[in-house]
Amino acid sequence: MTTVTQASLLVYNGTTGGGDTLYRILEQGREDYLSEQEIYTSLQSIAVAVKEVHQVYLHAAKAGRGYVIVGGNKKKTDQPQPSNAYLLEQVSVAPVFEPTHKSGDYGILQPPYSVSKRVVSIHRKIIAIPSDVQIGTLSIDINTSIIDAICQQLYDNTKEQLYLLSKDGTVVYGPTSAEIGLSWQDTTGKELLRTIKGSGSSVANSDTFRGVYVYDQLELNGLDWTLVKLIPNSTLQAGTRQVTMVNTVVLTISAIIVAIVAVLISFWITSPIRKLTEYANRIQSGELDIDIRLNRTDEIGALARRFRLMMETINNLVLREHRLEIANKTNELKALQAQVQPHFLYNALQMIGTSALQSGAPGVYQLVMLLGKLMRYSMSGSNKPVALAQEIEHTTAYLELQQQRFGDKLQYTIDMAPGTGILPVPRMILQPLAENVFKHAFDPAGGVLRVTVQALRRDEQLLISVENDGPPIPDSRLDELRTLIHQQSERSDQEHIGLSNVLSRLRLNCGEEASMTLEGGAGGGLRITLHVPIRQDSNEEVQL
């Protein structure tokens, strides 16, 4: 219909310029032979635009003639008025679509005569541009076979009905040929046509029809037709029953598949759980070194790996507690061996200090008191942690004695950050580091030796360092010392207090997070740093 409508506008070709065009011929009212040939040629072009065009009719107003092209045949006759004038009285430019009807001869009764066919027609006034003077009339009859073929594809004629209706309710297409070209007799449907707009659906429950009207309006430059499909309830319910049956079958099959999958998943999940339960029973019976192996990547496998890590942690804790118990007993034995009449020694030192003070030797008295303080701290048999301030005080007394011994050749500095003095540390971890300076870095015949003791807090760690500016240590020697200290710290039969003993005590009392680092000093020598974890939830009491 769009193509035919556009073809009807071909009469306006050549509105500008000169030449023998159909528009110029109609505008001038020419009747000569060449003009009529041009008219027939233009009408033939319109007729072949769409193969379903049955005939084309043209009325030239000024010449008072009518022309027809039908089946390739040309006809003409004198006509003062166009035969389709009654259809175009109320319009000016827009085309008028005439619904399905029998084709006529447009008043041109000349042979050869053509068989009447069922057609729809497009009628258009030809206006002299830019005025509104009518210079002709054009009509195009279109065979409805293509409309019938399209409509038949849109519905099932055994279950539904389909109507293509003009604006006034004339049937352009209907399920029976007897209805085509007549007014639609469906009262409910005609009432619906007066109220609808666009596309949609409406439920009907009348005596003549029970079901659904589905409609869609077709609008195109004066074409105002409506496509209406009538779907009875029986057809709708048949589809519902079919869908219900399909859903039932699908649901049954799905239920069977779900049941099978559930059983398989149940076995797949419970099998590793049973194995994990067996491992737990063996652990409960005392097999703490059992190797838990489940080669799975899902949550059960993750649980087995966590369970295995938990058992390894428990075994490590048991081993650490055992080693700590052995080390404590060894230290207690050594302390008992060293505590030979401690009160006698304290009293003897006190007597010597008093005699020195009475004899006018306060320096000797100070040395004796420092020595007594060192002995009292080191010979204490308690294994409880002490405050860092006490460990610093003990180390300071040791450095003070060494300074009395070596004089100006030794200088030391104590730097303890605020708030670190109350933090708990194991006993006797700092003085051995200071003693290590005099064993390996101090040369009495050399220059001045500077020793710096520093304590500070970094996040959840306490850092305690002892640094000296003695002779530089090569990197290879530092690596050798680190390896040696790490290897010896894992043994429990050490007889000498040293760096490895300090590291062992740290790890036994503070856990494997505790560590010791050895680095070259800024001005030479060695810097030893202890990394002591700060346990916020520790319930141990600090001995003051």
C-alpha cells in the first residue's frame, strides 16, 4: 500500500521546467496525440509499480476526458466529470482508500472489456501547485489477492477468525468470502472499533462470542484500517491445557533429575566427611602425628587442610612446651648449682662495702654494691618475665662496672622510649648482648669504644638493640654468625650463655614470632636487635 501510494504521486513529476510531462498536460488541458501518448505512458508506469495493480484511471479536468489502463489495454472517453468525484468531495490533497469492492469501468464503456475483480482502491485529487485548483483525478485499483495471502498467514482458520476492517466497518478481508466488501455484522466488535486506538486486546463475553479480541490499527496517509483477530476461549484453554501438560512432564522429569543429583551429591559430600570423622577418632585415641590427606578443592578439602594445620600447630605447641620445660629445669639446676650460700655472699659483700666506706674508699663501696646487684638479679630463680626497665637497670649496672674497669676507653648510652619500661620481657636477655661486646669487639689497647642500648616500640613489637662502634665485620662473617646462631638456637643442650641462648629463651617464652637480627653498625662494629612480640592478652605477671 505504501508503494502504490508513492506511485500515485508520479503525476507530480515535472512540476517545474518545461516539457511534455503528465502534470503539464493536465495543467494545460492538451488533447493532441503526443499528449495522449504521454498520458498512457505515465499511467502504465503507475500500473507496473506493483504487480497487484488491476487498473489505473485518470480524469483530465480541463480536457474533460477519462483514461484507463487495464490489463495492458488503453481506453479513453469524454467525461465532463470524473466517475469517482463523490469519493473526493470532502478531501483536498490526501488520498482516499476505498475498501474492498468489485472493480468497475469508471464510466468508460469501450472494448476490450475486462473481468470484474475484487479490489481496494486509492483515489487522489491532482492539484495545480501551488494553488488548490483541481486539474485531474487519479484512481488505482489493487487486487486483494496479496492482502488475502498475507492475512491467511496471521491466523489459524480452524480455530480463530481474522478481519481487516476499514474505518467505516467495511470488511476488507474476512474468514469467509461472503463477508468481504460488506459491513461487519459483529455488534460487539463494531462497538470496540469506535473506542480503541493503537494496538491491544479486549475480553468479550457476549452471547455471540466468548473470548478475546486482539487488534492493531494500521495508519498510512489516509489509510485507517484495523486488523482484528477473534480468539475463542476454547482455543485459549486448549493452549493452557497443553502448557499445563508440558509443565507437568517437565516438572516430573526435573524432580527425578533433582532426586538423582541429590543422592549423588549426598554421597559426594558425606564420603569425605566420614573420612574426616575417622581421622578425628584416631586423633582422639592419641595419634597426634596422623597425616590428614583429602585431595579435594572444595569446602571439605579446605576444612581438611585447616584440620591438618590445627594438628600441626598442636604438635608444635606440645613440642615447644616440652622444650621449655626441659630448658627451665636445666636453668633451675644451673641456678641451684650457682646459689652456693647466696645470703652468705650478700652479707660478705655488704661487710666488704661497709669496711671500704669506713676506710674512706667510696669508689670501692660503689663497685661492691654494683656487683651485689648483678649477683642478686642473675641468681634469682624466678622464671617469670620482668619489666624492661629492670632488664635495662641490670645491664646498666654491668656497663657501669666495666666503665670503672676501663675508664675513659668505654662510653655507653641508654635510650629507652617512653612507655616501653613497663613492657614484659624474659629475664637475662639484654646483659649477654652487652657482655658479647667486651668479648669480641673491645680492645683495651685500642681507642674509645661506644656502646648504645636502645628500646622502642613499633606496632605490636618491642625492639631492643645493643650497638657498638668496634671494628667492622665483613658481610660473609655476618652471614656465618646468623647461620650459626639459628642452628644453635634449636638445640637444648647449650652450656654457655650467648647469643644463641638469648634467641632460644626468646622463642621459648615469646613464641616463634620472636627473632634476632645482626647488622653492621653505622660507624662500624655490630648492631644486635631483639624483636619481642607484645602480647596484649598475656596473663603472666611481671616480676618487679
